[in-house]
Amino acid sequence: MPPSQPSTTGGGHSSAGCDQWIDSQGRTLRFEQRTTLRGQANVNKITFTEFGDPVTVTAPTND
């Protein structure tokens, strides 16, 4: 693991789990991640919607 990425095996990290909801077309609709770090429970939830809508992407400049 790169030095800039701390390990999750130490520092009080005691549990982790996730769930993923997938539709009939194989697309992720929702992703939920649960962790416990130093006794503090954390939940991250991501919901995906509006599949197929056009998206405009502009590449960043070399500033």
C-alpha cells in the first residue's frame, strides 16, 4: 500500500461490511459501507439514479 494510504488493519479499525443493490440490468442502484473505527460506527451510503441521461465532461487544464 502506498505510504499516503493508511492501513485499515491497525489504529482501532475493528469491523467493516458492505451491501450493494443491483437492478435487473446489472447496474448498481445503491451501495452502503459500514465500518467501526475506535468504537465509532460509520455508514457511507451512495445512491445512483438517472441512468442513460447525457453527461458533459470537460477535461481539466494543465495549470
